[in-house]
Amino acid sequence: MSRRQRAKPPPAPGAKPTAAWQRWWAGKGPIFRFGAGFAGLIALFSAISLLPFWPGFVTGYLRLDTRLASQVLNGLGQQTHNTGDTINSSRFAVTVLRECSANEFIVFLWAGLLAFPTTLRPKIIGLVLGTMGIVFINLVRIVTLFLAGAYCPHVFTTVHEELWPGLFIIATILFVAGWASWAVRKEGPHAST
């Protein structure tokens, strides 16, 4: 018995030849391509966080978060003031650390949206709305943690270490899933990047 090889159609006149890696990539299933793209983007964003400018960027973001949270708390009658990344009042003080920036959730969101096989416009819409959503949720988190520390200090650790991380994970996954469903409905199942 001999194997029959399928003859490949010749490339269209003027078409550029496809590289071997592009043919290999195209032959993989969509779940593999999404997973590999997602993992690659997580690695890329993690590498960016090691660059020298990153700590200064995060510090600036945390100070902005702290200032906004202090303003919200003052609107709620808490008489707070902020110094750098710390919110103070006569009742309680909370310092917003680098680990509290919600960067890991933004990275997860960006990697999921950028790896998903759809065109650029839905990705941009998802990136903007999702990032704004995570920044808003993080602001709410800081405000509620301050209030928990000021009025129910016995639940502060539970709210900080168990409740909010779980809520962030659920919110990020639900947003990515909802966005992906919207993108597929908007462009059809065969949209490509």
C-alpha cells in the first residue's frame, strides 16, 4: 500500500509564500492558539513589569488611587487625608501596597482579550472598558477596606485577603467571558485577528 499525498494548490500569482511557522500555527486548533497566545502575553507582560520604569509607574498609579479613595471617603464623611500611598484618619490608616494595584487582574484581562481571535475594534473596546472596570473595582476595594478597618477591624483581614481577591477573580473572568460572547455575536464565530 502506498500513501497518497494530497497535492497542494500552487500559490496565487503575486502571493507571498507562507512561512513554515505560520503553516504550523494555522494547523493548530483554536483552543491551542488561544492558550499559547494567552500564556505568551502573560509572559510578555510579566517581563515588562521587570523593566526599570515599571515601579515608578505603579507608584504613581497607587498615589492616584489613594488620592481618589481619600476623596471618596471624605465624601462619605470620614475626614481622611492622604500622604503618598497612605490614607489616614483619626480612626484608621491604610497603606495601599504595590500588590494592591490590581495589576495582575489587568494583565489577565489584557492577555485574554488580546489572545482571543477577533478583530482589533472589539479588542480595543474590551481593553478600555475592562481596564476602567478593574480600576473602578479597585477604588471600591480600597474604600471598603478603609471602612472595614475603621468600623469593623475584626473583619479587615478576611475582607482584604479572602473576600476581595475572590471578587476580583470572579469579576475579571465574567468580564472576559461576557466580552468574548459579545465579540463572537458581533463579528460571527469565524472572526480572526
